[in-house]
Amino acid sequence: MARVDAFLKLGREQGCTDVHLSVGLPPLLRNLGDLTPIKYRDLTEQELDSLVFEILSAEQAKMFRAGNDVDFAYESDEVGRFRVSLYRKVTGIGAAFRLVSSEIPTLEELGMPPVVAKFLDIHQGLILVTGATGTGKSTTLASMLDLLNRNRRLNIITLEDPIEHIHKSQKSLVVQRQIGIHVDSFASGLRAALREDPDVILVGELRDPETVMMAMTAAETGHLVLGTLHTTSATKTLDRIIDATPTELKAQASSFLAQHLHSVVSQKLVKSADGRSRKAIVEIFINTPAIGNLINTGKIFQIPSILQTGRDKGMQLMDQALLEALNNKEIDPDDAYIHATDKKQFQHFVTDPDLLPQMDLAVN
């Protein structure tokens, strides 16, 4: 058993999402979004170096010694599976271990609106799951892929960095490929996937213009493409894709999005009302002819008003979802206020006055 497993086991037993190891600090556990140190001495550079190199392969150790960050999956019988990011900083080595659940939850268990499962009935187009780091995008994608795997006969190819959840082929054939091991990059993996008779391609992250363009091509040529972006709303997602496109191709990108972007699920994790867990709150964008016209004419800023009035189609803004969960007493009112875009409508729910803007009561 690797020595680092003791810290990872503690994190898993306490229901944490992440374990952080850093020179000059004790190990830190992230629980409900907050970092808490465990009762342990500050880690020295020599100690942390020994801990992390014990679990690296020869190739990973070589890459890290050469000055590169290393992302990989670590698994042991004692602690299960973790996604690991190993890096260097001013004070020395740092490592972040993200816990990967041994069971893939269903979309229903994640609290996703029923319309999200219906998205997967389509056979062609682009579906995006977006949100900041640590908001559960990878878990949502894994649940979507699992639903397809259990219910349809498809050839599913995933491109991940690193591979998190392991999918056993059920009705579908699931081919999982890791960046840096099986393919050089997301873009090269997408290019290769198009020659491998795919029905569905999952792209772990649309992180550069080339990957974005290749994903568009895959969706345009008859495939269902699932992917993620680090954006916090549907309109910001559209803007990010268009901004990432070379100037001479922006009109083409807008036309593609208008025709082939099917839906966007933008999610945040908000503390539950009892403070014991976090709940996924999502904004839902579904492309319609009216929205497609706004994208084509450069009026993306008008899309939120359509989402707000599109509840009958399953659409909703983040603030609408937050307000509904708040009225149902499912989430913490202070955390809802923090995550809200238009904070005025949430002010009267707040229990911590320090969160509210301070009024200037001085008399002239």
C-alpha cells in the first residue's frame, strides 16, 4: 500500500471531493467546497516528493522531472480511484487528488431535470456540459454516457485527460482513450475517431480552437458529440466558442452553432439546506429556430430572455433554478445568494447580513 493512500482513505471516509498535498502545509481535505487541514505536520518537500513519486510510472516521473505538469488516474484496492494533478509552484511540489466515485450515478440521482435524459435521444449534434472547475461536469457526462451505454447499441469513443470513470461495454461498445497515452491531444484523437466508425464521441474538454473546430466537424457529419467547457452560462458558452474561432471562420462557427448545437447544461454545486451535501443546480439551453436566428444575427445577448420564458420546453436560467430550489427548501439561502446572477431577488432570503451590500446611512 502506497503511503499516500492513508490520506486518500481519510478523504474518502469523510466524504470529501478532493485531497490537496502541498509543501509547507498539512494535507487539506475539500468538503462541501471548503478546504480543511487534517491534524498532521506540515509536509516537507522531501516528504511530499517521496509520497508522489511512489505512485508515478517511470514515464510520468520522467515527464515531471522534465518540468511538465502531470495529470493521471491513480487507483488502488484500498482507496479506489482518483484523478491526480501533479504540479510545481513557488514553494515546491503540489498535488490535487479528485475522488472518482466507484459507481456511476444516474442523471436522476444527480438531480438533473428529466429533459437532460431526453437530450440523448438525438443521433446527431453537439451537447455541452459547462461550469467552473469542480462543479461535477465529468460526473454528469459519465452519467449521460452510461445512459447511452445501457440503452442503445452504439460505438462510443471517449477522449479523456485522464480517464476517470471506467465504462464497461453493455449494449454499446465503449472505447476509452487517454490523452498522452493513447492519443497525443484532443484534436488528434477527434481526427482519429472519425475514422473509427463512431456513433458518439465524448470529448473531455474543448480546450483549444483546433479541438472546437474538430468537434464541430464531427457533429456536422452525423455524429453525436458530448463535451465540456469551463463556462458558467449558455451565452458565455456561445461567446467562448465563437471567440476561439479564427476571424475568417467566425461566421461559419455561428452558422454551425445555429444548426448543430443541440443543448447546453451549465451547472453549479450549491450547499443543501441542511449543510450536509451539495446539490447540482443547472441552467438549461435548448436550441430552437428562434435561438438559432439570434446566433446567426449576432444577438446572443437576447437568448437569456428566451430561456426565461421557455420553461414549457424544459429551458431555464440559473437564477430560475436557484429560486425554485430555494422555495423548495433544497438549498442554503446564503449559498444561493452567492451563486445568483441577479442578487436582488435573493436578498430577502439571506441569513448572513455580512453577505449583503452595505448601505450608506450617513446623513449629509
